[in-house]
Amino acid sequence: MMKKMTMQFCDTVQPQILGIHPYVPGKPVSELQRELGLSKVSKLASNENPLGASPKVVSAIQAALCEISRYPDGSAYRLKEVLADFLKVSPAQIAIGNGSNELLELVARVFAGPGDEVIYSEYGFAVYPLSAQVVGATAVEVPSVDWGHDLQAMLGAVTDNTKVIYIANPNNPTGTVFSRQEWEAFISQVPDNVVVVLDEAYLEFCDFPEYPNGLDYVQSYPNLLISRTFSKAYGLASLRVGYMVGCEEIIQYINQLREPFNVNHYAQVAAVAAIQDPGFVKQSVQINRDGMQQICSALDELQIDRIPSSGNFLCAHFPGKASEVNQALLELGVIVRPVANYGMPDTLRISIGTQEENAHFIEALKAILQR
């Protein structure tokens, strides 16, 4: 008779892993439909593109289906060539990732470990502290100002042990944005041996006149990495493809560590087609701008406080009843995103959808508040 094992593996797991809380994504439409039997569901929880993807992307994937038995190009040569031309950088300055998430995590794995420090902002993207924790580094959270980055305070938090600073502009989940003047005052003073990751996942939606495009600074600051994604404005969230731009040396280290086939063939094909359809991105940005106005006007009418946002989402405050409002919205077929895990228990994040989806949210919210 086989002896039953009684070993507790928690005794052998790396200690920093035990305290990690897995990232919780937005609730899928199918899950809510199963739970409540709803036919009409509007998902405004995950900052997805409500237009879907460009028809040119869909056609490109369909044309490539016969290649499904082949491994993808491990170097993503074609995608890097197209991106390099689009961004006006060298292909050697680009790393391609399984979403920008993978690349954000790889930076921590390359540069940080036990005894090192990784700096990020309060209300910053959840992946930043997770990236630090998984490599055993110390995560240093810097208090925010008006829900956004206090860049000078982050600069003041730098010590001899600091290896990486994560910054998002616009920020997720709050949608805040900082100016070119604030950015230049910060990046010009960061020590040369500290890697700064500027996460620009939502830059396409930002119309802030003083927005500092990270690519304008890459050549001047070898310690700067720019992270971007095809998941938002380009509508490729399910395919998981992002990219990072930086000096050739750092990009080489990132590529040494990433998995050899980390980005599947169809993600690469789709990203190439997406770059070649700027009209779709322009349409997506306009839909977002109109939808943002639609939801903001309704929230203002209902006298609900919100954080001004430069992304494709916004945060609304429901003091003492965010959880209750969220549940009531779910029962009416609207999925938004609670952000209590970000230290914002009174806040819900609402992604911008189509005009119809936005109207569904507004009607549901009005009905809830009138109860």
C-alpha cells in the first residue's frame, strides 16, 4: 500500500512567494451570465477597447491560420522591424512581451533581488509591487498626491539600494497624468544606475497638452525603459502582446531572460496589422473621448465625485457604499471594477464602453441611487 505523503510544501516554498496575493482580473461576462442568468451584460471593468480590433487585424489572423502548426518567430523579427519604423528607433532597442505585464516583471528579475529596493507610487499598478516581491526585493511605496505620482517624493525615496522605479503615465487605476516639466525635473536627477520604467499603456488616449512622450527621452537617458501595449487602443487584449523600448544593452538583458516563444504567432501577426491601421486607433480614441464625456456628465449630474482621467477609464467615489453599488450594478448586468485592493475601498473604476454600454451603466446607476 502506498504511503500517504504528509509533507507541508509551505516549508520549502521561497518565503517571498507565500505573501503574494494573485492579481484579480475583472469579472468575465460569461461568469456573470452564469451566475445571474442575464442576457444583457455590459462589461466596463477591464479597460478593453469597446470597438474590438481592427478588421485588418482579423483578416490578417484569418489569412495566417494555415500556419497554426508552426512555432512563432522567437525573435519577433517582422514585428520589431515594423515597430522600429513606426517608433523611429532601432529594432535592437525593442523587446516584445506576452503583454506589457511580462516585460514589467522581467525588469525586476533582471535588476533586483534580496536587499534591493523597488520604488512605485501609492495607487500604482498592482504588478509593480508584485514584481518586487517575487524576486525578494523590498517594495517601497511612495504616498501619492491627488491620487497621482509625487515624482519629487519618489526621487527623495531613492537610496543606495534602489534598483528600479516604476512609473505610469497615465496612471492605472486612477487615470492621473503628470506634466513634461514634472517629468524632466524627475528623470534628470535619477541616478544613472537606477532603472526607470515609464509605463505608457494608455498614452494613445491622453490629450493632455503637456504630456511627456517617453520616446523623446530614451536616447538621452540609457537607464530609461518605455513600456507600451497593444491591449488597449489597438484592441488586442486577448492576444497578449506588448513591447518595451530602451537602450540596446538593457533590452539585450531583457531578451536573454524572456521565454523563447513568449509571444504567439497570431499576436505578432495581429500587432503588425494593427500598427498599419492608424485610422482604427484614431476612431477608438474618439469613441473614448465621447464616452468619457457621456459618463462624466452623468456623474456630475448625480453629484458623484470622480478623479479626472486621461485614460480609457475613470474612478468614481461612493463613500461607504462602493461594494453595495458594485453588487447592485452586477445584478443589473453592468460589470465595473472595485479597487479596494489598491487601497481605494470607496471607489469603483469604470471603463469607457460604447455609447450603448455607457448608457446601460448610467441608467443602472440612476436606478440604484433612486432606491
